[in-house]
Amino acid sequence: MTDAPGRSLVRRYFLYEATAAHGLVWPIFTLFLLGRDLNFTQIAGLSAFLSVLVVAGEVPTGRLADRLGRRNALLLGRLAEAASLVGFVFATAFVDFLALYALWALAMTLASGTAAAWLYDALDEHLDAGRYTAVRGRGRAIGQWAMAGRMVLAGPLYVLDPTYPFVAGAGVGLLSAVFLLGLPTVESGDTEPTGREALALVREALSSPGVRGVVLYAGLFFGLVSAVDDLVQPIAVDAFDIYLRYVPGGEVLPEPALLGVLYAGFTAVAAVASDRAAMLERRFGTRAAVVGIPMVVAATALAPVLVTPVAVPVFLVVKSGRATLEPLVSGYLNDRIDRAGRATVLSAAAMVYALVRAPLKLGSGRVADLVSPVAGVAALGAAFLLAGVFLVVVDRPLVAGSGAETGGQPSD
């Protein structure tokens, strides 16, 4: 097969990544919910509800993706995301938001393991599965850059009308669905697993020492990043108070616009980091990259509790660490999962991530209430360093049962 179909596949995948809809609402989402008369307790309750649905839905939607076809599952997920964003325009009561969060959970679970499984198999059929980390990393980088541009627009759109970011986001989601229709379908295996076989696949994959340790270790780190996200805005506002003292007229800048620019900066840095994932893997090896990056990020998370002005640079490190690690871990797991049921097992890994994330969020939130948000971030960093070192020593992720994984992915 010539390289032309493979190049076309990669270009279309990049267009899909570039049209994720949530970038237009992320920087102003909490402000929007508060403006709809929800309190912080209700917002936290919605977040917990979403986590429960994600945990419950990961494996079933992974199986659905294996049966319907992964491209079709991704299409359904994008349409569900667009529908939920339209719903936020009209939602007023708490029960309305519960229904929309349920739809959002469906969109998230349909995409979580499915996109990675589809890309790996598509590259295997049309190009080279050994290029997965490079293509996935570049695609995520393109998506992050596109999201950064939309985030800059989110603040001004919100100032004009709080519903405008949601309308625009829904439009981007529909455009993404159009791009998905141009992607090829791929065979997920000779036969699809039954329910009992799917559970057996999940147990076998996640009990393998070379997979189990990585899933737990990555889950701890992804949980740290997610919990830090909940504390970014109050800490950033305090940091802005310090920064703007040195900016003439800075006090007149609208807060939503500032947050949009801040989140765009986070996303731009994450895009660069994601694009360098394959380079880091080649230079340092998979084990050093996957184990070392979270350790460095966790150590930097201790700094803001001592010096608040460094909080924003620390958040940049956190975001870039997450963006770098995701394609490395995803590629590593894909290499160790049978083609049939791939999305099911990757969704199970995402379920583990969600289970680990919940207590980290609750714990850091409690520390933030009792002490301060920066103390919550520091507690997350310290907790990861302790748990991560223990896991590396005891379970040895990326070593046990893996053979020669220290030099990057195989190239087939």
C-alpha cells in the first residue's frame, strides 16, 4: 500500500482533533453555572455525578464502540457533546443540569478509549502502528492549539452573552462530526467479545504486571492534574492581584477575559508538550519518561504554597506534563492489548483513572476548605510523590512483565 492513504488518514485525524468543542466553554463554565443560580455545593455535586456516570459507563461504551465500530462511536460522542452544549443554553433548574451532565458523560465515555483504539488500528491497517505516539502526540498538539484559540474567544463571547460560547461550541462539535464521516472504518478484530469475554479481557489486561502498574501510576498522575484543575481559578485570581499591580490599567480588565487568556496559555504550552512526546520517548526511553515526568510535576506542585506568584508557571508545568504523558501511556497500553476488544480494555483503564481521581479531588478540596487552595495543590503533590515512589518500588510499572520497554515503542 502506498503512503498516500496513510497521509490522508493522518490529516483527517488531525482535523478531528482540532474540532473538540469544549474549549469554548471551559474557561467560563463555572462562572456560567454560578450565573444560573447554582451554588458551589451543587456544582461539586454535578462533578461527582459526572464521575459516577463515567465510571459506570466506561466499559459498556467501550463494548459499544467495539460492536458499532469505533468511528461510529466517536461520531455519536461528538453529536452527544454538541447536543449537551445546546441544552446548556436553555437549562435553568438543577435537574436540567443533571440531565445534561448525563449526556456529557455519554460523550466522554464514547471517546475516552475509542479514539486511541481507532487510531492505533487505523495506523496498523493504513500506515504503521509504530508511528502511533508521534501521530497521537501531534494530533493532540494540533487540538490543543486550536482549543487555545477558541479559549481566547470564550471570554469576550461570554461578556457579550453567557450563552454564546455554548452555541459556538455546539457548532464546532457539528463540524467535527462532519470530519469524522471522512475517516475510514477499521476492523476491530475477527470477532467481537461477548459480555463475559469482554470482562475476561479487562481482567487479563489490567492484571498483567506490565499493564497494571502503568494504569495505577498514570491514574494517580491524571487524578492529580484533574484535582489541581479544580483549584486553578481561585489561586490564579490571587496571582493576578499580584501581577496586575505592575500593569498600568490592569484593574479594568474583565475577569472572564483574563481567565480565557490564561487557559489559552495553558493549552498552548500543553500543545507544545504533546508534540514533543515521541521525541522524549526516543531520547529517554518509555520508562524514564512515564515515571519521571509525573515525579517532576508533583515536585513543582509543592512550590505555590511557599511562593504564590509562581502558581501560574507551576500550572503550566502541570498541564504540559499531562499532555506529554497521555500519548506515551496510551501507546504503551495499545501495544499490549489484543486488537479485538481494544476499546473495551482502554475504557476500563479510563474507568480506573476515574476511580483514582475521585478521592484525590475530595481530599484536595477538603484541604483547600480547611487551609487554602495552594495548600490543596501542595497536598496533591506530596501525596503523589509518596504513592508514586511506593508504586514504582513495589509494582515497578513499565518493567514487570514488559521485557524491553525502556527504549521506546517498537517500530514493526
